[in-house]
Amino acid sequence: MSVFFNRSLIVFLINFWLVQQVANANVRLPKLVSDGMVLQRDKKLKIWGWATPGEQVKIKFNNKVIKTVTDKNGDWSMLFPAMKAGGPYTMDIVANNHLVVQDILIGDVWFCSGQSNMVLPMERVKEKYPEEIANANYPQIRNFFIPTIADVTTLHEDLPAGKWLTANPLNVLSFGAAAYFFAKQIYLKYHIPIGLINSSVGGTPIEAWISEDGLKQFPSYQNRINQLKDTSYVNKLIDKARIAAKKQQPVNEGKGLSGSQKWYDTTYIPQGWHKFWLPGYWADQGIKGLNGIVWFRKEINVPATLVGKPSKLFLGRIVDADQTYVNGVLVGGITYQYPPRRYPLSQGILKPGRNIITVKVTNTTGKGGFVPDKFYCLEIGDQKIDLRGDWEYKVGQVFEPETIDSGSSFSAQNEPAGLYNAMVAPVINYSIKGILWYQGEANASQPKVYEELLPALITDWRYKWKQGDLPFIYAQLPNFMETQYLPSESHWAELREAQLRALRISNTGMAVTIDAGEWNDIHPLNKKDVGDRLALAAEKVAYHDQNIVSSGPIYQSFTIDSDKVIISFSNTGSGLTVKNGSELQHFAIAGKDKKYVWAHARINGNKVVVWSDKIPNPLYVRYAWADNPETANLYNLEGLPASPFTTDNE
């Protein structure tokens, strides 16, 4: 009897303790509602969070006090009236506990999303824009960066850990560069606080950013979403991907790091090395079809007068991974191809006279080596030692060819709705001014599908935010890859056309960046022109400045006059002009067979007349229709480039 009584008492006490813990649960705020946040002006402001079911929550903010009670799930929200730009303010939240959110500004909030060119930080462009970084003292420009997280099955209620940062020379290094330049231009023109919420992930397709609801019109994506709701199926995919990743790893470090002699050591005497001209790819210099590890070596002379000064090694961009040594000391290494190699050298590494630079390059697919037209030098103080030219190489390891299993490449961030669920859905309650979008590279192989997906994304996000036709401002893909010297087909051109056609959707604006790319880098460094042009589009679409020329010339229509095609444009501004030359370049013309040839073109007022003696009965015209139409030179007098276009579909 006493045993039963004691057990019952213990159970009662445990339950009582649990109830008390629940009853005293602390109120919790979403990550976005935190110190330094920017709230959207002139719109009702939703503040939300979580607490104990039935708990009373009171918020005092900007002389307004609102109370509410949590629902049965412990969720609560309250709506504050629209407020004018201003601050800083403090927000008091009182429930079982007391929270204080400080340094709140009210201004304009932009949701910035896409893939790597939206997330690419100012740190990556610091050599290009040193003065911009040094002068980045804008306490009313703030950025909230969302760490990468993906989920193919569940809508997340909150974001991973993050915080609002003000723009100063240190913090700005983590701001997305395109978004920062956008914010700076908007701030300097309108002098209101600007908040950036950067939700971007490199290499991701547009379908990953659209909700399940937004993909209902696409059966293939819906089928995939339904597949991924099966936990056991997803676990099998994850296991296959993990096994495939292990198989791709080299089984050892190969020659150069194993054995008695290390190829990077200053005591190593090189034997059997071959000449290599840097920069370049080893497939073009005698090592055809090799995936593996190749070592590169160069001896340089450093004057004694330079030793002891601050120094940095610049090795452009390397495909894929590198480990770099100077005089036997590991000075840096990056595991994938895209980041620039910029390695500061500690004091004492450089010696007067002979110095040895050794680079171990690991490549698993494609052409390994050093990307041309990049910066290769040793910078010592204000002096530069050019590293281009003769190097030596030696193969350290050869990887066996592998059979690619298409079912082993599962990644939640590349799956339909995978990023929407975790990196967009938790933001939907937060009022915003508009959306910035820079994406398309990952979908370039399917431009026709993208033409449907981009409008689907715009429609989906506008529906989810429930703020009407939110301004949607996006960047068109820039020039990239090798120049083509004959008229030809191009997936990148087709995708730009899909982006151009999205301008038919109300309240959208597009930044043309066809002159802001780099042939050898999918992450071009010129992010200032991109940000500035996004801002111009926003000034017209979101800030309703109808007097501004918001972009370069945009194709509008055409007429045929005998053997000539006359193209009409909008956004001609003060007039059309030819940049960098006396003749228009990169216009092509075709007849009924759509076999394009290069055409003559001249400006006639705000129109362009296009013709070719080879096409007596023209029907179609293209402009800047290539991966990298580097000679395209139609601009308006405001200095903004014309968008590429085709009349094929007319």
C-alpha cells in the first residue's frame, strides 16, 4: 500500500512540475524580430512569436501598446498600425518573462534572394572596391543574412540563428555586394533606413525557392515533392549521396605529400618536372583527360629591401581545390573552384633572394588548372611581382574514372520547395517593401521551363506575403563563357529572353547586366553596376519615380520595310547611342529559314534599322544573342545597355 502511495505521489509531483514548467514557459520571438531590425514603413506591422497556450502577451512599441493571448498551440501575433520612417526605437515584450528589442528602425525592407551572385559578399570584391568598403559608414543600412538550410518535407516556423548588422567597414564585408550597392543608392536618394534580408544559396535552381502550392501547375515537380514526403525514400537518397561522395574522395594524398620527400619543402630537389605556362589549364598543356592531383612550382627572387613588408599572394582562380605553400609553409587553401585565391603571408615567410611557391591542385572533373585573365602576383608593400609565365608541374595522383549515378546526387537545397520551406516561409510574416532576385545560372540548360517558373515564383511569393503586387526587381544574366564569332544558339541567351519576357508582369523591373560579366567567371566582380541598376529599376517600380530612366533600351516591336527590319524600343531615355565604336555590333538577321547571319545596323531616331545583303526577305532579328556577346554596344545616352532580344517568337 505504501509502495503504491509513494509511486502515485512521485507521478503526481512529476506531472505538477511539468505543468508548472509549461505554465512558466518564456515568450519567444522569431530570429528576425531582434536588436537592430528594420521594420517596413507605411504598412501594418505584424509581430509574432510563441509562448505557453493561453498566456497573455503585451508589447509596447513606438507609443503603442497591444495585448493578445496565445492560441492553443502557443502561437501569438499582433498587428501594429502603419508607421512613418524613423527610429531608433525600443520594443518591450512582457509575458511570463520580459524581452527588450533595441535599436529598431522603420524604413524600407527588401527581401534579397537567388543564388551565388546574390549572396556573393563584399569581402570577395574588396580589392575592386577598397574605397567603398573603407567608407561604408551607413548605420541606417542593415543586413540580416540567413544561413543555408533546406527541408523537402516541412515548413519551418523560424530561421536559423542570425542577426541584424549595420553597414560599417567591418560588417559590410559580409553583406551581399549587389544588395549593398542597391541599398546604398536607395538610401542616398531617399534618406530612409534600408533593411536587407539576404536569403540566397549558391548553385540552386529556381524551383527550390517556390512553395509546394506555387508548383502545382508543374506535374513533374509535384511528383517529386510527393516522392520526398516519404521519409524512407529520402533517407535512401541521402545514404546513396553519402556513399557516392565517399567514392569521389581520393584514397590518399598521392605523391608529393607521402614518402620521405615533400614536394613543397625547400630542401626538395625537383626531378622529372615539366614546363607549364601559367595561367592555363593542364589539359591544354600536355595532360589531356586527367582528373587528379597536379603540383606546380615556381622560384622567384625577392629583393632584400622588400622583405618584412606586408605581403599577399594572389593566385587568381583555380579549378578545383588547392593547397598553396611558400618556402615550405602552408599559406592557404580552398576546396572548390570559385573563390579567388588571396593568401596573406605572415612575417618571416619571405626570404631575401630565392623563394619557392608550390601549389597542389586537385581536380575531379573538367579542365583543371589556373583560370586565365585573372590576377596572379605577389604583392609586397606597394610593389608587385608578376607570377604569370613559366612554372613547372608534376602529376601527383591520377583518379580512376567513375560511373555517374544520377540517383546519387540528392541535395535538399536543389529539390522543389526545399529552400522555400526553410528560408522563405519563416519570413512571410515580415512586411517588406519589395523583392530583389538574382538567379538563373542553375536553370540555364532549361530556359523554356524557366520562362514559366519565373512568373510562377513571382505569383507565389506575392500570394504568400499578401501585400498585393509587391515590387519584384531582378537581374538579367550577364555575359559569360567564350566569345562566339558566328551567330549561334545559346541557352544563356534563351534564359535572358525568358527573363526579359517576365517584364510583362505588373510591377516588375529588370537590371540589364550584359556588360557586367566575365567570360571566365560565373561570379563576376562588377557588382556595383548590378546593384546600381537594380536600384534604378526599384526607383521607378517601387518608388514611382516616373521621370527616371530605369534601364537601357528594351525591345518593343518591329516592322519590315522591304529588305530592312525596323526595331522599336522603350527606355530609350535621351536617345540611342553606340558605345565603344562607330557601328552597331552583334545584330543578326534571318529569313524564313531562321538561318541567322551578321547584319548591318544603324540608329534612326529612337529606332534601329537592321539589314543584310544576304537576306533579301528578312523576317527575324536578334541582338546580343550569345553566351558572351562582348561586342554588343547598343546603349541609351544615360549609359545603360540594351537588353538582348529575339523576334523569333513574334
